[in-house]
Amino acid sequence: MEHLPVLIVAISLLASFTILISGIFSRRAGYYISIATIIIQLIFSAILLNYILKNGLIRYWLGGWRPPWGIEYVVDELGVYMLSIVLVFSLLATIYARRVVEKEIEESKWPYFYTLWQLMISGLVGVSVTGDLFNLFVFLEIASLAGYALIAMAGRKAFVASYNYLILGTVGISFYLLGTAFLYAETGTLNMLDARILLSLVYENRVVQASFVFYFIGLAIKMALFPFHTWQPDAYEHSPSAVTVLISTAMAKINAYALIRVVFSVFTVSFLERFVQVWTLIAWIAALAVILGSVFAIMQRSLKRMLAYSSISHVGYIVLGMTFLHTKWGLSAAVVHLLNHSIMKATLFMVACGFIYKFGFREIDDLAGIGRKMPFSAAAFTIAAISMIGIPPTVGFVTKLYIILASIETGQIAYIFVMVASSLLSLVYFWRVIETMYMKGDHHHEQEREELPAEMLLPAIFLSFLTIAFGLFWLSGAGMPMLDTIAKTLGVVP
């Protein structure tokens, strides 16, 4: 049991090298090795989840070296929750990948694709379980570098998008590294728990305050928080379909998780209370991201680009939820949205990329009548879109509800209007797509009338079902014990 945190990372790294070697003998082997590896990791994560819910967190000292001298892996409720999100969406994206990879990527590159794919998953898993700030940097870079290469595989436009992502991603991770260097200069430790204790003595130190700013800006760039979002629309629009699904879910959320972890596990609420004005400014930046992301989405003609801008809006939800101190509802909104948005956005991108796979349709206007040609795909998209708008009892409604409850409890009523405005703006751009799919003329009478392949359709249908199932789960209060524990662990509530 105690070795599972490191095994769950090591098996993924081992698989990436196995895929590269197996590619000499079979170019299709990488797909099956990836599926098998992620299933094993999911079994490990289920064992970890069961143990943590019964016994509390697990600590593992790499090489037997005690922290702060050695690297520590720590898996608590929030960590295993994020780990589960990463692995579930990695599995669904991998299942989805086979057909689109065969169509979009040259056969000679398949082994390299799945090698990079597994390396990216390794980095994402590592971020979920590490308790060391520098180790978190290493895993973020492993995931990011693999992501840049994967995006570039789709052709010239994708190469340019990948290059832009590389430049801004490097700037972001450099800010993170500067924050780590400043923090280490004042505390002499990279262990998160040790840093948390030592920082409590030097909150007023200018170097510590600069460290926080560097961390926040660095991770804000990585997670595409407005106004640091400029790399994301091109990266999402031009990347290979399977890569779009994975980076818009697991990759995007791991950066948000890293921000939550650094802000609350290292700097703590006590630090934030001393700089309420700065935290309030961040809250309004997040609120602006919620609104402007939707406004930009309305202006798009490309379906994938529209979905990319809607993701920028929903990053604002996560950061806005984080800014509510001394109420469980704000942090709960941020935590549940790590899952909720992944469910919705994976469904939407799976279907949107399916339209490209089937007919080559990228523009919204191209989708006229496609709801009658691909009824199951269009239905899955519609359910996820309804959830993005925030209609109960979907997961999208839950996040908005939690932020509204946090606004009421803290007396910050303005954010209620932000949620209402966001829903109305989302209605505008999603209704345009739904109307085009179902109510406009059939422009595709010469196209073959059939659905997506099962490997592409079933994950989307499954996730569309989860938009309602998890909505009911959160609304029933079944997840509240876990959310309460996370809020207490991170010090948001006593």
C-alpha cells in the first residue's frame, strides 16, 4: 500500500518507454499498452481512494529520505480526487483516440504519439501525488513538453499553435520556478508541509510575497486565466482531436489543481487574509474572465474555437471559487468544477472532433441539419451544452449554485449577477449551435447517414449521462463529506 503513490507514476513512465520500443515491431501496440497501463493505474487509484477514505492521507518518502531532505509523495482526499479525474479522462480519451489518430497522424508517427501521450499522463499523475514544490515543477514540465509535441503533430497550423503554447508555457513555468527559488531562499525547504509551517513566521517578508505573486502568475498562464489565455484558442483548435480532449480536461485541470494546492497547502488562508485587497482584485479578474470568455465565444465561427473560449470562461469559475475565504461553498465550487467542467468539455470536444472526423466540418454553419444525421452525437452535445448553460440538475448548475451560496454567505452579491450573466451568454452561443444542428436546413444530403464509430461515440454518450448523474450526486449532498474534509484540510473552514 505505501508504495502505490510512486508505483502509479513509475508504471506510466515505464509504459512510455515500452511503447517506443514496441513500435519497432508493431505501430498499433502503443494504443493497447496505453489502455492496459491506465486501467492498472485506475485500479491502484481505487485502492488508494478506499484506503484514504478509511484511514486518511498516505505519505511516501522517495528513497527512504525523510522530508525536507528527500522528496515526499503525499496523497490526501484532494490528491486522490484529482488523480481519479486524470486517469478516468485519460482512459476515455485514449479509447477515443484510436480512430482519430489513425486518420490524423501518419502511421510512422503512431509509436511516438503514444509514447508522448503516456509521458503526458505520467506528468499529470505525478502532479496529483507529489508533496514537493520542485517535484511538482518537474512533473508539470514533463506533461507540458509532451503536450507541446503532441499538438505539433497535426500539421503546420498546429506547429505554430504549439510554438506559441511552448513560449507562453515556458514563461509560465519560469514564473513558477522563480516563486520556488524565492520561497526556498527564505525557508530552506521545498517540502509543501514544511514550507507551510515555516512561512507562518514570515508572511510579511517581501520575498515571500513576491514568491506568491510569481506562483500565481505562472500557474495562471499555464491554466489560461484571462488575460493570460492567448495561447489556448489556437492550441485547442489546431491540435489533433484526441489531444484536444485530453488537454482540455486532465491537462487543464491539473494546472488549476496545482494552483489550489500551492495557494492553500503552502501559503494558507492566514497568508491570504493579510492581503485581502490583492485577493479581491484576483476575484474580479476571475469574474471578468467568466464574462469575457463567454463574450469571445459568441464571436467565434469555428466550433472548436468557441469551445476553447468557453473553457477560458470556466477557468474563471475555478479561480473565483478559490477567492471566497471562510466559507466551504467557494472552495467546494472550485473543487467540484475540476470534475464538472471536465465532464462537460470532454463531451463537447469529443462530439465536435467527431464532426471533423466524419465530415470535415469545423464551422458552426456547416452543422446545419446534422442533428438528424448523427442523432446520438448531437444529443450528447446538447446535454453537455445545457449543463454548460447551468440548467438543473446538471453539473454545470451545481458549480454556479455553490458560487451563489458562497456569495450570499460572504455578502458579495455582485458575483451572483456574474453567474446569471454567464448563463445568459452561454445560452446565446450554445443555442446558436443547437439551432443549427436541429432547426436549419439539411445541407448534407449527399453525405453518408451514420453515427460515429463506437469507440468515439460511447465515451461521449457515457459522459453526457454523467453530467446529470454527478449533478444529482452533488445536489443530494453525497459528496459533501469529502468536500468538507478538503475544506478543513486546506484550512478554509475550522
